[in-house]
Amino acid sequence: MSKTVKIVIWLVVIVIVIAIGASLSKKGSNPDTGTGPIKIGFIGPLTGDTAGIGENVRAAVEVARDEINAAGGVNKRQVEVIFEDGQCDPKAAANAGNKLVSVDKVVAIIGGLCSSETLAVAPIAEQAKVPLISDASTNPKITDAGDYIFRFVPSDLFQGKFDAEYIMNTMKKSKVGILYCLSDWCTGIKDVFKQNFASSGTVVDEEGYQQDARDLRSQITKIKAAKPDVIYFLGYSEASIVGLKQLQELGVKTPIFGGDAWDDVKIAEGAGKAANGAMFSVTASSKYPQSFIDAMTVKKADKELNNYSGRGYDILKVLADIIGRVGVDSTKIKDELYKVKDYQGIGDTYTLDAKGDLATANYSVKKFQDSKIVLVQ
């Protein structure tokens, strides 16, 4: 074979490779065959501290899936949701994300729930050009995580500000002690809270603890000694149950205010009377329709309905609507997500901004009372 012929062959090979790459780039990394079920991934904590919330959101997504499929599916194709356990852990979530995009070839992912999950999966989804839509992750860093990253829950830039203003203006407190877990969610909202509280109040002490800690007495003792007039307690289920009990055990009478991870009946029941009166903020949501409550009752998930359940349901309904209009091309799905405006779901009304975040946010305040969660305002 002559040198000239070899050069021509190599040039042809290079052109073919470039053409294939361009084709995949246009279609997204996970081209769908157009037959069989439409695969959508889900990443959330199905075991561990926040499994109660994760399993409830899973049930809500299943309800949405069942409704979509019962109505004929999307473009005459059934919707299949592949559920993966993110464990509220970056490594587990990343493994789940890699599986969903590389093995299962999903066209979109609902999740993560914990901010640490979403931040870990975001670069994987971004590189694969697969839309990732969270129903619960609020860390401000997610705003700049990529063009394919969205969320149907407000950033902590909203909630940290709301919490600071509520404590200062409604509770009339000016000296706060902060007890927070060392996770992406806790540290993110804590930092935003401090920035806003500094305008009229003082942080007299702040103590961090590992997310899996089950003894917070040392941190509580230090905060108690600083004599705050309110304690801002940020944590997930198990550590919050332990912490609330140990606050009572150590004789702390100071009012307690927490974040939206406390919207979990597991904490109310687990902490019992030790949690009585402790308040927390949560994104204001619509009253769930009875049809949704009935469907969740069938799945034995109505008892633990939380703020995120409806958001997970809404995400799948939005995805089904978009795919019904533009197909399964992940780039087209991404483009349509940026156009979501005034979408009335069962969990909220959604308008996404240029960063894929909710443009506005409203909050409610709830409290624990006799092993239940009740609305304050």
C-alpha cells in the first residue's frame, strides 16, 4: 500500500470519527432508540438518616409514573423510573449517577434530594448532557453547577434570609447560637443565615458536628454557655432526634429554630416531647389534592407526606409533558426546562430563571407538638 493511499485512508477515518462525535453531541450522550419504555432516573436517600423523606418522594414519583402510564404513557410509550439510593452521600450519589447515564441510558434524572447528592451528580450529568432536576437540594452552589442542572425548590439564598429575618423580626431575638451538621446543606444555609443575621443580631457561638454524630452534648454545652436567646439547629433526621433529646436532657430552655429538613414526621415521633415547640421553616406549598393523598395512602406513604413529595411528583409530570412535545433528545429537554413559567403543580407554582433555579420563593413556619407537625404561619 502506497504512502499516499495510507494518508487518504487515515483522513477518511478521521472524518468519520468527527462526524460520529458531532452526531452524538447533537443527540446528547444517551440517544434513545424510540422504542420501549422512556427511562428516567431517580437519586435520593432510600437508606440512612433521611430515608423517610427519600422514600416518601419515591412514592410520589411512583404515583406520577402510574398516572402517566395509565393515561397511555408518553407518545404511546410507557415511562420507566429507575430508582437509585444516593444515601445522602456524595460517593453513593456519584456511583448512582454514573450507572444511570452510562448503563441505564436515562434521558433525565430526578434528584438528588440532599445537596451533597446533587453536587456530586451534577458534573456527571453535565458531561453526559442529561438534565438533572432536584426537588429538595437547596445549597447555593447548585446555581452554578451547570447548564443541565435544575431545581424545583428554592435556593438557601432565600431560606437563610427568611430564617434570619423571622428570628429577628417575629421572634424578636438578637443573640443566636448555631448548631449545624458538616454537610453541604447545613453549611450552605448556615453561611447565608449568618450574612443576613449580622445586620441586627449577633452569633454568640457556632458548633458543627459530623452528620452521623449521635452525641451532641459537647457542642450543646458550649452553646448553652454562650447564653444565646435562640438556637438555630440544622440537621437531618437521626442527629436532630438525638440533639433535641440532649438539649432537653441538658436543661436548655432556649427557643429552637430549624431548617426544612425538619419537615419529617420521623423527627416529630422520634424526639417526642423533647421537640415540643421547636419551630422550623419550609418552602410554602400548595395543599395536596385528595386524589394525590389517596394514591399515597395506597402506597402507605400518606403519613409522611412532606414538602418535597409534591415537587418530585411535579418534576416527572413536567418531564412527561416536555418529552411528549419534543421527544427524548436530552438537549431539547434541557432547553424546554428553561422555558418553564407559571407551571401550576400540586407542590408549588414553578418559574425557572436563567440559571435553572426557582425565580421566587415563599416560606411557612411549622413546629413540633406532641409527636406531630403543625403549622405556625
